[in-house]
Amino acid sequence: MQLHKLWRSPFPKAASVTSRSSPASRPSVPWYMALGQRIATLWFVKMIGTTAGISGFFFLYFWVMHNPPSTPAVMPLTPIDHWVAVSDDAMLLYGSLWFYISLAPALAKDKAELWVCARGAAVMAAIGLAVFWFFPTTVPVFAVDWSQYPALQFLKATDVGGNAFPSLHVAFAVFTAMLLRRQLHSVGAPAWTQWLNLLWAFGIVYSTLATRQHVLLDVVGGTLLAVLVGWARTRRDRLVLAEA
């Protein structure tokens, strides 16, 4: 599969905003004002929905992790897992996921786009939790003195390394990156915003390894899950448009 196809947004493709676009197709307001208008749209529904969704996910995630039906299999390590060093600073990037994933629903322009965000996240969560339940996995016990990494101690005390494959941390980050890419493009946001979006998502993916919460195979699984959910949504929308 070509790399540019992996980065395709799950939203149906609309008329692009480029220098070749006609004046009528260009945004009528500056990109930052357009984003502000999107945030103001259905803001209360977005706030309640995002909070309820994350809270519900955490409840199910930790219940499955602490009540596996069988002994979790230990995920194998790869050379990259040994190459990525443990980092206390990575905790900030790791925790930033929960703010990052709230951006896509916050920037939804209407109910339909908000539903795309919610449904995609729900499908990934359902698939991930089902895999965790039927095929429980955990990361290895790393030979790390966690007292040397104060920022990671709380994380290790609350999230014990279960529910490893696929990494939903990675899946949510990659899926959000695809959503935000389309949203930023639709308002004609400058290139630096796209790079910031990409780097943030990459930083979160990196943090799952640097905090030793996941191994490389978990990251690959989470990435594939996000890409498949995004691809399925794109295909469905194209079929709907073709039948219209």
C-alpha cells in the first residue's frame, strides 16, 4: 500500500482549496475564524459527548484489563523496542492524547461530521476491547528502575501494561490525525498546521514506546486498526455519493 493512501482522510473528499480553486470555492473567512466557528457549533453537545465517551471507554478498558478471561500473552520485543530509550519527558506526550483526540469532534462543522468522529472512535474501541478480551496481551516486565522516572511512576501504578495489542493509544492518535488533516484542509489552514498535526500524532506514537506502555508490534496493530476504520468510512461514503 502506498504511503499517501495511509494518510487519506475518512471524510468524503470535497472540493480542494488550492490556488487553482475558483473564488467562489475559497473560504469566505480566514482559516482561524472558520475553526472558531466550528468550535462554537454544537459546543455543548461536543463537550458532553467527548467527556462521556472518554469516561465510558476508560471504565471498559480498565475492567477488561483487570478481568482477563485467560493469562495474557507477553508481547515480543523487536530491535526498535531496544533502540527507543525510556524517557520521563515522554509522559507529557503520552498524556496529551486525551486533549488531542478531543480536537476532531470540537472542530466538526455539523452533526454529520461529529457523528463520523464518534462512530469511528466507537468502532475502534469496540474492536480493540474485543481483541483484548478474547486474546489478552501484556508488555514484558522491563528491567527498569521506575524510581528514576518519577513522571512514569503513576502511569505504571495505574496502567499495568495489559491490553497491549493493538495499541488503542496509537489507533486513536492516527485516526484523529486523519480527521484533523481533512478539517484543516477544508478551511484552508496553512501548511504549518498540517505539520503540527502530523508531528503531534507522531509524538504520541513515539511516547507509547518511550514510556514502555507498548512495544512496536502494538504500535503497528493500532496503526492498522485506525487505517482500516478510516478506509472503511471512506469507501462507504463514496458508495453513498455514487448512489445519490
